[in-house]
Amino acid sequence: MGVINGIVTDKSNGLPIIGAIVILRSPPYFATKETDANGTYSFYGTPEYTGYFQMDVTATGYISFYKICNATETVNVQLAKLAPPTTPPTTPTLKSRLPLIIAVALIATIGIVLVIKKK
């Protein structure tokens, strides 16, 4: 039986990522672990008969990691942070357009008044 272990850290500052989810699979074998306060994880007793495992590491706010590893391997993972979401452009509201609406109404009213006075 093998052992797959390692540490999951933040790529930008090297700090451990607590609570990252590490998934290991090689059908029929499937296991998940959550990293501890030091960012470490361990899978003990991984079956060597399966050959290779697919490892996926995810954590909120980070780009996921994927690797093929063997039954006995240390896999240290550095996750990069996701880019912050961009703010979509806002659609102008009636309140933000109110000065323009008033100006157009005034110009239209003045134009009507001028046309009436001209007659």
C-alpha cells in the first residue's frame, strides 16, 4: 500500500491553505481529504495495483490544480488566486438621467413658447 501526501499553499505568499479539498481517484478507488491548519493532507493505504491516480485540488478563491500521480508520492501544491470579478457596467437609471430629462424638457418648453410668441 502506498502513501500520497503533501502541503497546499498560496502561490503568491507561500501560506498554507486551510480547508482545501484534495480528491484522489483511480476507479474503483476514490477518496477525499481536507487540508488541516498547516495545509497538509495525507492518503494512507493507496492501492498500488491501480497504477496512477488523478488528483484534483480545489479551494474557494483559487484556481483548481490537476495532476496524475503514482501510489506513493509527495505532491506539494501551490494554488494561484482567482482574478477578482469585474464589475459589469451599470445601466443608467432614471435618477442618474434626471438632469438630462429636465434639460430636454426645458428646452422643448422654451422652444414651444418661442414658437407660440412668434405667431
